[in-house]
Amino acid sequence: MTVSLDRQFFFRSVSRSLFKGSLDPARIEGMNAILDYWDANLATADRRWLAYILATAFHETAYTMQPVRETLAESDSRAVEILEAAFAAGRLSWVKSPYWRADEEGKCWLGRGLVQLTHKRNYEAMSEVTGIDLVARPDRAMEMAPAVTILVEGMLRGSFTGHRLCDHFNAEREDWVNARRIVNGTDRAEKLADYGRTFLAAMRENKGRKRREPV
């Protein structure tokens, strides 16, 4: 029998350890969406995977646990303005071709979601994973359900960089630092490792029959 996560304990723990003692409804909604997907599809899988998935969303969304647009802008046009200014100032030296610029159809392939999905090829790949035509409607990566699927399945399958969760967390290996390679090389890898361990420490089995929500 699969035993679910004690969510009341989980939320109480991460509220103190990661959210400065306060969890707003949006953060709870975002984490519940990830936990619900996990329970429905991966309940018996390694919980270190779940912890690192949550850590990735925590970092990639600037701690909001909501799908966000790159730069946290409220619109694509504003995000493009911010990215263009940063690129012109030399603050995006690793970018060879500005992927955020509108293509011939006027679509922008800037980062969106719970994990920043960029470049048209990745929207094409995630269209197959989600069953949603993200090429026709890239803005749908900002919706919670597809954003969760992209985050979880992308990390499981190695869709982003070729690295998968099972490469870094398995029976022989537990590598919280290099797990960052699943999404983005080693950028902020130590921080992500700490976040992942903190999420894992907040996980315990629910001994009751019903899932209890935070109060």
C-alpha cells in the first residue's frame, strides 16, 4: 500500500525552513500541484527525486512556486525588453543567439513555467510530453497543469540537458550538487542542493487515512 506524504507536517516544516515562517495560498497551491502529480504518477518512486523537483521549482520561480515568465515580467513584451537590455549590457555573455526575440510568426521562446522552458525545440519536445501544442500556444507553459508536467517529466526523462533524476539519486548514488545538471549545468548548484535536502527533511509519511491540508 502506498503511504502518502503528511502534508500538514510538510507545509509547517518548509514554512519555517524555506519561506520565513509564512506560506501564502499561491505557494501552497503550487506545491500541492506538484505533490498531487507525484501521488498520481510516481507515489512509489524515490522521494529524493520529489525533493529535488520541489527545490528546482523553488529556485526557478524565485520562491513563488507559481509558473513565472523569465525575468518575472508580467508580459512577454516586458520580458523581452529586460532581456534585450541585459544582453546589450553584456550581462548575458553565455547567450550566442537571443532566443527571446520574436520569430517570423511573432512568437517568443523565452523562459516560462515552473522550470524555465526556453527555445522552440524544447517547446516542441514538451508538446509531445504534455499533449498540448505549446508551439501554437507557448503561453500555455504558464498554466499550472502543463507547467507541473514539464517540470516533473522533463527532469525524469532528461529532456533539458540529458541528465535525469535517476542519474544522481539511486541505490548507489546521492549527489545533490551535480543534480543541478539536470536543468542548468552547475549554476547555483550548492544552493539547490541545500534546498533539496531541506525539502526532503520535511517529508514524512501520513499515518492518517486522509490527507490533511495546512491550517
